[in-house]
Amino acid sequence: MSKSKPKQPTKGTNSTIALNRRARHEYFIETRYEAGLVLEGWEVKSLRAGHAQLNESYCFLKKGEAWLFGAHISPLASASTHIHPDTQRNRKLLLNVEELRKLIGAVERRGYALIPLALYWKKGLAKLEIALAKGKHKYDKRADEKEKEWRRQKERIAKVTAY
């Protein structure tokens, strides 16, 4: 009996398309979720070319459904002439009913925000990582910056003393 070889990941699996770096600075990230996206053909082609931005985008809940608003997917120059692409249209997020219920409860009752963190490929499908987050105050941001600077300084000191 021969053993089967472990499957090698194909090139491009879990490759990141776009990140929302500002989200970690502006919010305390509580819980993360993975959602699928309802996309049009030209949007998928643009995502494959890496033409996406999550800056200033956010998620909202409407009539029991989750939507992505403000994400910019710019069309390719070779897009078809009979398609009129809308670069910032609202895109529906695909989540389980249980996940939607948890999100609705957290957003409406407890005052959390739904923030997109990353857009990436997973097994050939575009996925969006969203998070329940609480907004940071200015003093929280300053404390984080101070801590980050102190970690850098400790590393510099450790490098100097290592020699």
C-alpha cells in the first residue's frame, strides 16, 4: 500500500490583495470573521491584477445582510466596452446566519464597528477578513505609539550590547 503525497499548496493560495493598515491604528480589534464577496467579472480580473484599496472602507448591516461600502476596485484598461464599471459600489458579504446574528447583536446593541482588515485569495476565491472593533481614543493611540517606540529602542540597545 503506497502512501499518498501531501498536497502542495498551489501558487497564489492565500495571497493578499489589499490591507487596511489604518484599522489597527484606529480601532481595538476584538473578533475576526472571514466573509466571501459577491463580485462581478471585471472586479475579479481587477483583483487578480491587484487593483484594490480598502482605505476608508467599512461594513454595515442592512435588512439582515452585511455589505462592504467604500472599497475601491479600479477597472482594468482592457475592460469590455459594454460594461460601465462602478468602482465604489456596495458589495454584498457572504456570511453564515449565525455569524450575521452575532454581528447584528454586537453592532446594534454593544456599539461595535465592522471594519474590513484584509482582502485575499483563498482556494481561488476572494475573501474579506472583517473584524468587530471598538474605536480608540487619542490617548490610546499615543500609548500604542509610545510602546512601539520603546520596543524599537530596546532592540537597538540589544544590538549595540551584543557586539
